[in-house]
Amino acid sequence: MKRQLSTLCLACGAALFIVSCGDESTTTTDTDNTPDTAVIDEDTAGDDSMAEVDDVDGMDTVDAAADEDIVEPSDDSTTFPDETGDEMLSDEDELVPDDVDPNCAPGAFPEVCGSWAQQMIFTATAKVAGFDAATAEIRTLFLMTQRQQEGHLWVDSKICHIIIENKTALNPIDILMPQSFADSLIMLHKEADITPSGEYYQPTFWELRSIKQSILPTDPGTYELPTDPASPDVEDWDNDGEPGLRVVVNAGLSNGVTHIVEKSSSELWGQVNGTGATQTIEGTVFWTDKQVVLKTDNALFKSGAQNVIKESGPNIWRQKRIDPLWTCTEIMANGDTLFPPL
């Protein structure tokens, strides 16, 4: 699926708010300091050499240019016409005109800046505590802000809520992600691109949960999760006094609490639909997920939940515009209205 979807070709927009500014300067001729009463000897007219002028009315002799009194400006001088005066604009004023919002400058591209709610739905086959091939549907709600420069987007994304639902009726596995899990997750800073026709693409974004972010390599996908709960890479993001993030597992008669670190990725393809307040964005997602259990009170759960994407899906994402004043609280309260069950 990923190979087929990746054929989608997107034109990248302008990157990182950079606007080129041409080097435009005007140089005027400096005035010389030759006294007004200096008289040029007419006999020197036409002579390219510098001429000595006789003392006139007791003044000292000065040298003058034979043809013109012109003094070239030094290389590091830059002067402007006198009429520019107070009306001169600074470079910053020229780069960001008053009528352009630097966080929302779509140009000829669909305007998708502003506040959004997003839902991702992953479908996985999972193995937990020796139970094989349970089908799990993982639904995640996000609060998002998108900034835009033409076809390029900067996306600040906060996970609000995660639900994992067991879709295999005869397989008694339930995994509960407490609200403390989602609340502790950090803001994600993603980038994406759209084309003038509204095709959307977000390249693979890696998320390392309960891992010290400062130690991650340039390519976080190459990072291997630690297995030692005492590793200096591990952090207690949910502040429960244990390394990693707390997850509750119910598997029939076997229940327990695990503390995990997690490595996940998402890659999005989609389409912008409509304009204005009713505008939506939606498409498909390719994702990966790996968990390491650092600590558990039930040895059956030591291996964690090994999730593998089920390509028959659904593996989708969808976005809707929201009130800029909304927080995760409003998104969670209105989740089913924003994103009706499939």
C-alpha cells in the first residue's frame, strides 16, 4: 500500500518563511572640501594631471581635479537620496507587509492554516500475553494548529485522547491507555506539503514516547528503544513514579499494569476538500508501532503489545476546522460529532 500511495507527487512550497530581498542601493556623489574661493588655473584645462593652483587672496595652494571635482565614495559607504528621509522602510517592513500574516500566506494554494481537530484510526493485529491475532482499532484525537507559506505547512499537534478497542469478539484482550498517558505526551512539530489542487502529503514522522528528546539522533527512526528501566534515556512523563508510561491490560483472567516506552511513526496522504469553516482534509495513513515494557506486575505482559498494521484497514485520518479557542477538552467532548463512527 505504501508503495502505491507514495506515487502521489507533491510540489513543495516555499520553505521556512524565507523571502528573498534584492540588494538595492543608491549612491550619491560626496561633496569635496575645496573652498569656494579656490580658482582653477585655466591653463590646466584639458590636462589629465593634477594641477597646482596659485594662492589667491592669501589662501594656501590646493590641488584640484583637472576636469571635475568628484570624490569617489569609499567601498563601505552606502548613501540614499535625500528625498527618502523618514519614509524609508526597514528590511523587516519590506519582507512582511502589514497586510500579510506570516503564519497564513497561502498564495495560490488552498488555505489550510488555523485551528483543526484531527482523528487517526489505525487497525492492527496484536499479540498480548500469548493471545495471537487480536484485531485492535486504535483511535487517536489531536488538537492542531497549522501555519502556512504557500504549499508548505508547519503543524503543531497535541494528542488529546487514545482509545484501543478490541475488535475480535472471542479474544479477551482490552488495553486501556489512561488519560494520564495522553495528557503527558509532548507537542509534536510536523511538516507537510500541499499542491495547488489540494493534494496533501506528510512525510514519515517519528514519535518517541517517554524518551529523553535531547538524545535522539537526527533520524529518530534509527533509535533503538532501551530495555533497562534504569537507562538514562528513559523519562517518567506521566509522573507516576515509575519509568515510562502506565498502561493497563486486561486479558481474560490475567490483568496487570505495565510501564512502557514506545516508538511510532506515521506517513499521511490525503486531499483538501472545500473551503472556509466547512473545509476538511482526509486520507490514508501508513504507520508503525513498537513498545518495550520496562516494568510490569504481571510477567505475562512483559513482551508488551506487538502491533502490526492490518492493511485491510481502516487506516485513515481526517481533519475538521474548529474554534480557535477550543482545547483538548472540547475536542474530546465533541469527538463523535466531529468524526462520526465509520
